[in-house]
Amino acid sequence: MSAAPVRLSAWVHGDVQGVGFRWWTRSRALELGLTGYARNHRDGRVHVVAEGTRERCETLLDLLRSGTTPGRVNLVVEDWNTAQGGMTGFEER
């Protein structure tokens, strides 16, 4: 029996635009088998939404905070919900 899928919403603060951050996040998410997207916002943050198992979403969250991302992450604010579904693949928006 597998656990119900979850939705991770992570707001990434720092120097994370124009440095390949969304591409890097997409690559890690696809390696983990997650669906979702990474989107730039006007205020300089990147919004990452990922759906899949809690364990794999937590792995992505750990990677976002790891210090190995392109650019510089100062803070990641996370929110958890039940998965909404309807997404395929992982997009850079």
C-alpha cells in the first residue's frame, strides 16, 4: 500500500533567478519522479510546486536547502497539502 501523494509548495528566496535554478530544480524533480513546476516571480523568488510521495518531496526540499543549487538560496518557506493531481512532467514556467 502506498501513501497518499502530497503537494509541496516551496517559496525559494535568494539569488535564484537568471542562474539556471529552475532548470536545476526541474532536473532534480524529474529524477525523483515528481510532477509540478518552478516559476519565477517578480519579487525575485522562485515558487516550486511538486507532487508525489512525501518522502520524495522532502528529498527535493532538502536539495533546495542543500547549498548545491545554482545561485544562492537564503530561505525556503514550505507548505504541505494533499496532492491535487492533473500535472504531468515538471515545467519551468
